[in-house]
Amino acid sequence: MIPSFSDLAAFGWSQHFQAQLGDDAGLIPARVAIVHRNGVDIVAPGFEARATLRPWGEEEMPTIGDWVLVDPAILRVERVLTRRSLFKRKAAGTAHRIQLLAANVDTVLVVSSCNHDFNLARIERYLALAREAEVEPVVVLTKADTTEDAASYAAEAARLAAGLMVETCDARDPAIIERLGPWLRPGQTIVLMGSSGVGKSTLVNTLMGTGAIATAPIREHDSHGRHTTTGRSLHHMATGAWLIDTPGIRELQLTDAQEGIAEVFTDVVDLAARCRFHDCRHETEPGCAVRAAIEDGTLDPDRLYRFQKLKREEALNSATLAQRHAASRAFGKHARAVMAAKQKRRDW
Ligand SMILES: Nc1nc2c(ncn2[C@@H]2O[C@H](COP(=O)(O)OP(=O)(O)OP(=O)(O)O)[C@@H](O)[C@H]2O)c(=O)[nH]1
Ligand SMILES: [Mg+2]
Ligand SMILES: [Zn+2]
């Protein structure tokens, strides 16, 4: 029997998902709490289990936070419901692959520290990722207890986008629960993202009121973390919110994020729209509104540099991924043709 709407809503269910229930007789909705190599841990009202997956293509695989329909008799995931939001990136390393990071998230806590980790270009990347996923970002700057300058770190971050929420804290101090209260309501899903060692798991532990997740000290000399968390996990807070802890990301590479980037850099995009030439590179062209803004001090040249770098990188990543897609489709076609030819020879 399908649990009631309000029971499911406590897990993050909404009309968006309800509307997708069709004639899936006998299947029950559940949420993905952990993704394993060959199955997923799922949670649902009054129900927790390890479920297997029906055979799936790599890119249709469920990710953490997904709502799925499960056949309770054989504990197998049969369907992934269309997501309300999705975080994805280009997978690390040389593999030209997309990695899904989290689905159906309401708020992303972009976590950085008031130390060497603090980097505007990095925060902008996470903001672009959030914009692309249409998820509200809140910047959380941890380790405010280790510096006198927490307020200036916060002010610098806040300048990145109009209305951007920025909180500074000692991640071990429960005072943060109240400060993040508006984002921690029942049924809300919050993902924490950031580099290794910034205190994501420490924050989750504080928000949960436990020490359940392992944390480890960073290297003193450069504030680098030790990649203590290795998998993503979903946790239920006493307030009724759902928290997703994630492993530290070494270098966030965006893909399919053009709109997200444009939204984070609306100031530059708006200026560029006023340049005389629509393909202006903002170098030596006459009538360049971007250069004019730099010259009169209204645009920070570093910000233009970061925008152009991120845009170039994103375009390259998206192109390589599209190429790989096309190549694997072509390979599939080729393979099918070879098989058909073989079959024909056999038929002769
Ligand atoms: N003083 C201080 N230490 C903190 C704060 N937040 C985290 N730490 C410490 O920083 C270290 C790293 O914290 P973690 O929570 O493991 O960091 P993480 O972001 O989960 O790192 P990964 O799992 O590697 O991605 C631990 O020793 C924490 O106790 C803070 O606000 N103040
Ligand atoms: Mg961690
Ligand atoms: Zn220009």
C-alpha cells in the first residue's frame, strides 16, 4: 500500500512526484539514501531496505536523493521519478563522463573555511552549479573561530551575487542550527558541498546532534583536508530536514552549465550586451562596455577573468562530453551493423 501524501511529504515528496504515479500497481515510492556499486539503500515511511536495480544504462542510474518506485516483493528499483533538481559535474580524472551528485535538493550549503580554502573562483563555481540546478545556495564559512577576519571573508563572498546568503560559524557550535533554521524545515533536502577539510561532516554532525560521521584534522600548512568522507549519505535531522553529506571535491568541473554561469555573472553578461560588437572579446575592440566598466572601476578585472575562464572550461567540457556521446552512439550503430552483417553471413 502506498503511504499517505503527508507521510511521504516528510521525506521530501511533493505534487511533482505524486503526479508521476500512474499504473505502477504494487510499486511503492522510496528515497535513495546511499548508492552502492550494485544497489541502493532506500528509505520510506516506516521502511528501510537495500534494493537491487533492474538493468540500467550508466546515465539512468539513480543518485542520492532520488525518488524511485520499488517492487516490495523482490526489493528492486523499477523506476526513477523525474527529478525536481539535479546536481551533476564532469567526473574527476580523464574519464569524459558525467557524474550525478545529488537529486531533488532544495538548498545547497556551499561550504568553505575562513582560511586558505577560501577562494572566490571556487565559490562562484558552486554558485553556477546551484543556479544551473535551480537550487538556492547558502554560503557557509566555517572556522570563524580561528580568525579575527571572519566578517571580511563573509563580505567578500556576499559581493559575488546580489542577495546571496552568507553565514559564518564554528561548525562545531550548535548555534548554527538556529541560524540555518529557515532552510531546515521538515521535508526539506539540503546538500553540503565544498573542498575536503572545510567541515562538511562536522556541520552535519552538529546539525544532527551526533558524532556519527567521521571527521579528521586538516594539514596545518595549507589547510588541505584528507578526503575523510568517501561516499555520499542522506541523514534525517530532528527538525525533519534531510541532509546530504558529500566527499570533498578536488576541482569542480562544470558541464552543461551555461545558464548557471550566466546567472552568476549577470553583471558581466549585462555589460557585454552593451558592447558595440556582439562577438566582442573585451580586449581592444572599440565601444567595449566591459573594458569601460573596468576602467571606471565598476567591474573587477579579476571577476571578468574568472568568468571567461569558467566559460571556456565549461564549453570545452560540454563539447568533449557531447563528442563522447556521439562517438558511443556511432559505435553502437557500428556494432549493430557488424552484428547484422554476421547474422546475414550465417543466414546464407
Ligand atoms: N576550529 C574549527 N575546526 C573545524 C571547524 N569545522 C571543521 N573543523 C575541523 O576541521 C577538520 C575537517 O573537518 P571535516 O568535517 O572532516 O571536513 P569535511 O569537509 O567533511 O572533509 P572531507 O570529508 O574530507 O571532505 C576536523 O578536524 C574538524 O574538527 C570549525 O568551524 N572550527
Ligand atoms: Mg567529510
Ligand atoms: Zn566588450
